[in-house]
Amino acid sequence: MGELAVLALALEHPECTVLLDDRQARRIAEAAGLNVWGTLKVLIEAKSQGLVERIAPHVDLLESTGMWMSDGIRRRVLALAGEEETNGEGP
């Protein structure tokens, strides 16, 4: 229900960026031509703007509270933020 509400609002304001993590909702938004960001993209942007020093603790918190991400996505996101993991145990 939340994703449907976000999509409906975003379609009324297509110039805005929509924040979605649900895969199906993201696909629908992208097919509609909307600019889509996920939570991990927001973290990467926050670091690039100097709003956070490291994103790894935030990624850990997201995972511990139920956000699923593959090991590959986790490594890619941390690499994009300049926080390469070593031995799969974090930076």
C-alpha cells in the first residue's frame, strides 16, 4: 500500500525523485519514466555531500532491522562510497 501511494504521488509530480526500495515498485516507477533512488543511493549521496563520514554503520543498521541485500550489493555500495570491505567483516 505504501509503495502504491508513493507511485501515485510521484506520477502527479514526475519532476521529483521517488525513493523506493521494493524491486517491483522500482520497476514500475522506472517504466513510468520516474527518477528512482533507493535508501542505499541516499546513503552514498549523503557521504559524497559530507553529511556522514561513513555509510557502513548505516548499512549494518539497515540489515539488522530487516533490509535484505545480497553480499554483492553490499560490497558494491561500500565500494562506491570508498569503503571497501575486507574479509567480509566490514571496513
